[in-house]
Amino acid sequence: MKPTVSPEPSTALAPSAPPRSGRPPQFRFRLRPPRPAVRPEQAAALLAAAVTVLVSCTGDVVARSHPFGPRARNVSDLGNQYVPFHAHLWDLLHGRADGGLLMNWQSGFGSSFLPDLGTYLSSPFALLVAVFPRDEIDLAVYVITVLKTACAGAAMAWLLLALRPGRWWAAGLLGASYALCGWSVLMAAVNPMWLDGLIALPLLCLVGEWALHGRRPVLGALVVALAWIANFYTAYMATLGAGLVLLLRLSLSGLPPRRLLAAVGRAVRGTVLGIGLAAPLVVVVYFGTRHAYPGRVTEFRPLALEYLLAHLLPTSYSFSNPAVYVGTAALLLALALPFHRAVPRRVRAGWTLLVVAMTLSMRWEPTHLVWHAFATPQGSAYRQAFVLCGLLVIAAWTSLSYGPPGPRALFAAGGLLALVMAGAAGSMPARHSFTLPIAVLAALAALTGLALLGRAEAPGDTGGTGGTGGTDGPSLSSGAPRPGGRRRAVLAGLAAVLLLGGQFGEAAATSAVATRSRATRMDDHSPWGARRQTQAELIAAADGWPRYRTDPGREQTVANDPMEVGGQGAQYYSSLTSDVLSRTLTALGDGWTSRGRSLQSLDNAVTDAIFSVGARVHSPPDPDQKRFPQDGSRTTVSRQPVPPLVTVRPSGTGAARPGFGPSPYRNQELLLGARVYTVPRLTVRTAVGRPARFGGVRPGVRPGVRLGPVAAGTTGPRPTITARCRPGSEVYLWAPHLSGTARLAGAPETAPTGRFRSDRLATAIAAMQRLGRVPASGHLTIELSPDATSTVPDGAVGCLDTARLRTAVERLTSTGATEVTVSDGTVRAVLPAGSRGTAVLAVPRIAGWRCATGAADAVPAESYHGLIGVPLDGTSTSLTCTFHPPGLRLGAAVGGGSLLALALLGALTAVRGRRARTPSTTTRPPDRADARVAL
């Protein structure tokens, strides 16, 4: 047989024999076939990425979602948290943010930013926001989301071919099935930082393969580090999942115990080093969670089995249930695996048991807690579902890589799928009329495609024997040429078209249904538009930081307005909202949502003076939030004189005095250092005019009066609050458990309307509201319009004497700092000579602050009723406070040690590789001593 020579062979010169003395070296030409332009792994990854992008965009086109239609995409936390955080990152990258990597001076009156960075923005993809215009930040987040999803599909396709050889296009389609799984489309699409875990799972499984074969130890550790840096939360779950895959691969490998232990050691070493490299960020986030407001403890309740089965089908949607849809073709292949006789028994049993065990672990509380780092998450409770999706796809590839399942296996898989549909039909959550028809059509397309693929590879190729062999065996999907190639190619092509078409249709439909369902069930937020642009321009014109703060306003557009439109306010929504900030602002009458982790702006003259808010934006209600109608007002800015950021309080007014009490008016006076409120006796009347007595409403809540809702559109009598105060004073209403509106009776149309947002589950409480001024008679009446069962507490009304407040502001200004400078994590102030008492920084005393006066050494800052307090002895005229996130030094030490260990490992690996490649320079046989050394 003559060798086949490529048209453009590569030529290599190599000596035919070792050179001898006196003879020139002899060379011969060897013809090498050219390397393919695209390797199968690369082709599969490109196909998976392309299919993922096309399906994602098609689903949004069908749903008419932004950027392909008018329907808002930024629902719930995507609009309230993640888009604003990316906007803040844009400002940081372009040098326009107030703060840096250590401190975010725009949110929560000064919050630690590094934990937020590690939670929301540490993915390398997040840096892409820098190339988009600032007013296209919504588009930037969308592009990043699609790119992450595509990379997850590409990584899975690459992994599948690394596990077993097979048809590259089949690996590409299964990679896209993983990227477009229900968890990705339904949940992670609006939590883009979770998509880094979707990418991490196949990459970490690939690291396990390298450890199994003793390859790439340094690169493996770097991949682990990148996964944990990108999003440590889902990387933790992905690491557990990859560990399970590696253990199964080791058990099926047939290696002797010594080599098994060596592989496990390599995997553990790479994982530990990788996590160690990520420690500077991971440890900071860990300590940030320890100092965060605890929120609500959620009890785990296992999901009914029929609900779990329902979510295996396309177009099923429910936010709180596990979204384990992976595509019908992948599901059929996974269901066929136990019956696929070409696959060795041990392989079939191993992968089937692993998938079943993973499924059961989602329904058993101890294992459920292990998957979630021993804390049931709030909101979606099944965040580990992407690991099950990955295992289903790998099981599907294992089934297909040994050849398409035969008729018996397909019949069994189809029967199981029919049982799944039947069991889910009567109890499917969020079931649509088209769910079952789409599932049936997708199943027919997948079954037909797999049957055609089996016919294309059927003659003469039976694959494995069904014995107890290891994981290696014949691959019937490798694409090697066989007799009758044209017919086989046609059948294989038809199979590919059917599989691709069915997958494309059902995945696009699932994506579109998820997008539309989220928009109808959750609060949505429009992309950047006229409202945000106006707010940003007004804030930029009024900004005077750090001389004073500019608050974006009480009527928020999103929960993180300061990061999105600018300014420096109380608003802050993060999983890491500090406990001291939340409790301090709540004691002052502020409101919150998300169980205390989403703090609102507090439009109050006293708190503006305490926190040096010298300018405030006033906007009409956001039209996206349809709970309160538009009032026809315009966006304006008000200004008021306030003390500097650093003030001095006399001795005896610090932490030694009693702490906060039940009345927010008295708590505000405590921080201000002056009595400025009158808290009158109240009379509350129901809608029928009957006086109500204050009494216990429920344990832990201040005595109050319970009021029923008033029907929308009712023009009759309403509940009222009456009291007497000094004429001309400002009226404030504090009713944290009121839901609805309140107005001062007889006030002009331009008087403010109090809009109160609370709920019966205590996931949200309403902020104190300003209602206008007391009339000349001194008698005030507040009309209430509750839209749900609400409570008015005793001491709900406070009347502010503005003249007294003005006097207090002037006193604090005259004794306060004469100059204040603020950098990333440092505040410097120049104080009047002879200042005594306590210097108070209008900054929450979160963990990590250290302060010093004059040339003294820095010590941990004291707490002045939740703010930073520094004792003064009258000798120093300068003050310096610095912030270091808790855990940063420990994380840096661990990271440095891991980096050094990784460098030594790399050097050792390079030396071993060089020795292995160095040929022997002598042919003398070893003597006895050499033999003993060799032994």
C-alpha cells in the first residue's frame, strides 16, 4: 500500500543515527500529515457557543425583551443590584466613582466595596462594561450574560470530548444543552454572576481529568483560582460537583490503589492551591458576610417529586423550584444510559447512580445544606441545580459516545419520558397550554434523530460487550469513514438537523417563556432613559462631595440609585449590607425591603443634617412601579445648609449615654445632640369615625392600631390621625407597618403625599415620611389610605421645630472640621484648635475602621450610636481614619503562600519534564553501584 501524501506536507529534518567520529551526520526527510486547521474540541466548542448565542437572542426576540423589544428585562435583583453594580464598576474603570476598591462612598453613607466586588463583579467578563457607553449599561450587562452562557456551552463541549471521543457536532449540541439548561435560562440569566459557576463546572471537571492523568498541575490550580475569584459561591458548588465526577472516574479507571491515591492527591493539591490563590478575595467576602445584616432564616422544605419531574420539561417555569431542564435529546440519552448495552455495565451503573444520588440530595435537608454552604438561601432555594444539569449532560454524552442507543434503549427512554410527562401533567407549576405539545414535538424530533443516527452507524458495529470493562471502549461516534459513506452521511445529516432543530425550538421557547413570566411576576425596571438621565444631570450639577452629600432622592428608580445615577445617599442593596448600617438607619426611621438588606433614602431634615446631605433630588414616582400613580410633579433639587462630614460633640454625649430607644424621633435627636421634635398624643379613628385604642399588635412590635384596607377608588371616609403641634412645624409620619398613602388634611395640592411600602411578611417596612406643615390652628389631621391591613404605632407623629434644627446645625458647623478630604479608604479632617469631646464622622462604624489624632498611632474606631467616633483631648487639630476590609491581611498572607507554593510546583514540574526529555549521552552499561542507585 502506497502512503498517502498531503498536497502540502510539512517537512522535518531528523538524524537517522547518532553521529560517529569522522563521519558526517546523516539526515532523512520524513513527511508528516498537516495538523487539521480546527481540532474536534475547538469545532465542538464553537458550535456550542454559536447555538447558545442564537437561541438566547431568538428567545428574547420572541419575548420582545430588551434589547430586541419594549419589554423590560431588568427584573427584580437584576435591575436593583447587578446593573447598578456594573454601572459603579464602569465609573471605577473610567475614574468617575466616589471611592475605590476599598470603599464605596456613594452607597449606604459609605460601605465596604471589596466584598461586593468579590460577590458581584470579580468575573473577568465584568470588565467588558468599560467598552460600552455609560448610558448603555443595560446592554453591556446583557452582552456579558450571553457571552458567559456561550462560554459555559463551549467549556462543556470541550470537556465531553476530553472524557470520551465522539462526533464533534454531537458534543457541541450537548454543550449547548448544558448552557441553555433551565437553571441558566430561568434563574442565572437574571443573576449573571451565577453564570460563572456554570462555566466553572466543566472547567473544574477538566482539571480533574488532568489530575487523573498527571498533567498540567500549575494550569489546573490557576483554573481553580479563576473559578473561585469569578464567583466563589457557585464555584463552591461546582467544586463539589467536579469532585463527585472525579471520584466516579477514578472508581471506573481500574488503576491500582497507589495510582488512585496519587491522582486524588494531585486533585486535592491543585484545589487547595487554587482556593488559596483566591483567598485575598474569598476571605474578605467571608468576613463581609459575617458582618452583614442577617435577614430572614429560611427553613428547607423538600419539593414534591412531581414538581421536580415537571421541571425536566421545556417551557415550565417557577422561580422557587429546581430548574433542571436540559433539553429533550439530552434527557432521552441520559434515560437510555441504563439500558444501553454497548456501554460497559460498571459505567452504566456508576453514572446512573451518581445522577440519582445528586437528585435525591436536593430533597434531603443535610445534603441540601452541604450544597449551599450550610445555609438555606433566601429566594430561589435550589441553586445547586446546575450541577445536576451538568451530570445529566455528561451521562447523555457517555451514552452517545459508545454509539447511539439501540431500539430497546430508546424505547425504554421514551417510556420513562412519557411517565415523566404523565406525572407532571396534573401538578406542573406555571404550566402553559403549550408546554406538553412542545415537549411531545421535541421528544419526537429527538427520538427520530437518534434512531437515524443509529441507522447511520448500525452495520457491523456493535461497540462494547456489556461486560464489566473500564471506561475506555470503542466509540461509535468518532466519525471515522465506513463503507456506504454517502448513505451514512445523509442519515447522519438528517439526524443532526432533527436534533439541532428540536433543541433550538424548545430551548428558544423555554427562554421566551421564562423572560415573559419574570416580567409579569416580578418588579421590572426600564433600561437607561430620560428619568435616569435627568437625575444624573441634576446630581452632577449639585454635587459637592466631600463638603456635603447629594442624595438621589426618596422616590427611587432602583434600589441602588447612587451607583446608577450618582450621588452619595443611604440607598444600598447588597447581600453584604452591614448589620450596623441597617440597624442604625432603621432606628432613625428609615425603611427597607429584602428583609433589611435593601435600605432606602430617608427624606428627613434631621437625618440630612446628621449625615451632611446638603442637596437632595426630588422625583415623581417611578412609572415602572405601578403601585402609586404619577402625581404630575417634576424632578427637582433642594439644597439646605448642613454641618461638615466630621463634627465635634461635647464630652458626655458619646456611647456612655443610653442607646437607641423605640422612638425614631428621639433617636434622631440623640445623634444630632439637640431636642428638635415634639411627639404629640394621637387619636386614631377608623374609616367609620370610631376612636381606636393603642394595644399590642404582635410580640416585638410597638403598641399600635390595626387598620383594614380601603378599597381602591373609594371616595368615602378614611382612617385618620389627629394631634396638636406648634403651628408652622413640619409634620412627619412614622408608620413602618403601613402600606398605602397618607396626606395632611387641608394641605395644598403641592404638599407631599406620604407613600408607605410594607408587607405582612416583614420583608419590607416603610420609611418615615414628611407630610407638610402644621396649620395655624395647631390642629393637624392625617388622612390614611391603606391598601392592605396596616398598623399605626403609638408615637407615629413627630413635629419638627425647624428653628431649633437651624440652631443645632449652626452649632455643629461652627465646632466641626474646617477641612475634610476623602480618598478611597481614608478620611482626613482638620479640627479647630482645642477641640474636646468626640469627633463624629457621618459614616457607619462598620468593621475595619481605625482612627488616629495628630501623630498618635491608629486604633480601632469607637462607635458613636452606630457612627464613627474618635475621642479628642484638646491637643490635636488633625484626624485621620483609614479603612481596611476585615480579612484582607489574612487573605493576602494565604494568597502569597499559595503563590509561592505554586511557583515551586511549576519549577519542579519543569525540571522533571526537562529530565524526561533529555536523551542519554552514554551507552556504557551501568556497573553494580549504578544498578543499586537505579534500584
